[in-house]
Amino acid sequence: MTTPASVDDYRSAARCRLSRLAFDYLEGGAEDGLTLKRNRDAWGAWCFRPRVMTDVSECSTATTLFGRTAAAPMVVGPTGLNGLFWPHADELLAQAAAAAGLPFALSTASTSLLEDVRAAAPHGDLWLQLYVQQNRAIAEDMMRRASDAGFSTLMLTVDTPVHGNRDHDVRNGFKLPLRLSGRLVADCVRHPGWTWQMVRHGSPQLKNLARSVGERANLNRHAAMLSRQMDLTLGWRDLDWIRRHWRGPVIVKGIQTVDDARLAREHGADGIVVSNHGGRQLDGAFAPLELLPMVIDAMMDEVGDALAVFIDGGVRRGAHVAKAIALGASGVLLGRAPLYGVAARGLHGASHVLEILLKELRTTQQLLGCVQVAQLGRHCVEFAGTIVRD
Ligand SMILES: Cc1cc2nc3c(=O)[nH]c(=O)nc-3n(C[C@H](O)[C@H](O)[C@H](O)COP(=O)(O)O)c2cc1C
């Protein structure tokens, strides 16, 4: 394999290594993939307006997120079932993030215990992403465990009351616990490296959820079942309940309208993520980048910078991070990008993807004449009028 130079190079490597079942789960969007494509295309609609002849010899990508310094306005975002891509992938992603100086958000649907993730990244800034199941005691226990393990920030995901329709997962017969079918066996034969790892380490399980469900027979099967039983009654008033169980900052992930951004703030959220879950939930939704200026303008008018606004969806380049920050975001979440790295080459791949993105962001800032993240602003970008398609 030649040296990967970009996130997309890692995507190609991950595609070769992973079984079809695993790659489709990582990559796929809901239904016709309209929003998945829109998320990526939206970045091309904004062009840079660089300033030259400024001294760019000293340049920093560092920023402050909820009072802590981060090496860049990037967070390794929450993704479930990471063990499907590489054994102990949650630990490896947390380690890579900590080494790069970035926060890591662990999914409720992680395949490693949050206590093991803390042990792997003892000094990392760890965030917990929360899904709320019908049995609220599970979420309460997970928040307690995360708090005990020194996780700093809670991210409540609100765009997943039910799972989006993902045709590729239906076709591949993808469901936890994994069941061996003729199709999966053929898939495994075509991807021996991935298969050998799965055989040696066992198929991934929702360990974190299982631990919070409590002791009982057939715990992993039970946890898999519970993961599909979201609390459909969840509403804004429940942020008070979260607040009673979590002392640190609370971020609401999955906001797509100004009205919901306002409600999140009114109910005490410290931050929001403008996100459509990487195009995996409601197909036909706008790209988060298309919504960002509107949300930022309204929130700045109403609450100033009291609400941190993050964005995710299709971030594959440091230049994308720079555009998001120029449009007023506090930071971006990386979804698939670090997964490509870990799926292709484990810890080394995850670290290299973060290194590539940090380097690209730094270069972009220097070429724009913005040697501090705080200098990135609306004057740096202009809407090019059409959505560029690749
Ligand atoms: C394989 C995969 C699993 C995901 N699992 C979760 C999850 O457990 N919780 C969550 O809040 N978001 C989850 N997401 C959504 C990501 O946090 C993020 O919103 C999205 O991936 C951003 O888009 P991008 O992948 O194009 O960067 C998942 C995304 C992927 C690709």
C-alpha cells in the first residue's frame, strides 16, 4: 500500500480490508443517500477569500472547548459498534485523540467499556454520548459510571428515536448479535484479514450498555435488544432530568432547525451539534453546513456566545474545518474520517488521519492568512452560489 495522503486514501484502504457488511455499515446512509451526498457536496459551495502578505510564520490551530484547550476545533465524534472495524477500536480512537490533543466522544453503543477507554487514555478529554432507552435507569447508570471515570462532557443524541432505513444493512442481514449466513461466509472469505481478526477477538458486543443493564444471563443479547428500544417519549423537559445526573457541560446532538436550537438553549444546553447523523437517519434533510449560518445568526442575536455550536457531516479535509469555523462554529465532529483510519490500520491509521487533518487545517489557515483559529471569520469565505458536485 502506498502512503495514504488524505482521508479519502484511508477510505479506499478501509474499503479493501473490511468485509462488505462492515464497510456498508460504516459508509452507508439512509434510503436513497440524498442527504449523505448533500453533506459532502455542501463544503464545495463555499469558497475561500484569502489575504496575503501577512506574517504566517507562527500559526496555531488550538482552541478552547468548554474551558479546556484542544489542539484544534475538532472532536472525534461518537460512533457505535467500532469493534466491527478493528478489535478494541474505541480504546484506539481514544488513544489517538488524546495523543493528538483532541476530545473523544464515546458512543452509548460502544463495544468497549467506558472504564477501559479511560484506562487506555488516562489523560484524554473524554465525552460520553448518550442514547436514552425506555428503561431510564440504564442511562442514569451510564452517566454515573462516566462521571466516576472522569468523562468531562455529555452529548445527548436526539435524532435517533427510531433507526433510519438503511437498505444496505437489510440486504446484508446486518443485525446484532451477528448471525452467520451464507452471504456473510462468502463475504468473510473475500476479506480474510478482517475475518481472522473477528475470529480471534470474537464478534463485537455492546459491552458498555450490557454493563449498565446489570447482571443477567445472556447479557449481550439483551443489550443488543435494548439498544433498539429507545425512549420515544423523550422531550425537552427531560434535559432537566439529565441535568440532575450530570454536572458537566451538556451538548444536544442532532439539531436541524433554529427553533430546536433555541429550545435546547432554553432548556439549559451548553452546546448543540447541527447534525443529521451523517445522513444515516432522515433522508432528504439539508446538509448541516447549509443550516449553520442561519443557526449561528439566530443564536448570536439571542444568546451571544453562551451556546457552543458544533457541526458534523462530511468533514474529510482540514479546509472543511476552517470553513465551519469561519461560518461561526465552535468546532466540528469527525464521524467516518477517523473510522477509515482505524479500520485500515488500527491505532496507526487513526492517529495518521488526525495528523493529516491537523496539518491540512494549519496549512489552510496559513494560506488564508489566519494564524489563530479566532481570526477565521465570515470574511474568509463566500457562498459560491451553487452546490458543487463531485
Ligand atoms: C458507523 C457510524 C456509527 C455511528 N454511531 C453513532 C452513535 O452511536 N451515536 C451518535 O450520536 N452518532 C453516531 N453516528 C453519527 C456520527 O456521530 C456523526 O454524526 C456522523 O458520522 C457525521 O458525519 P460524517 O461521518 O460524514 O463525518 C455514527 C456514524 C457512523 C458513520
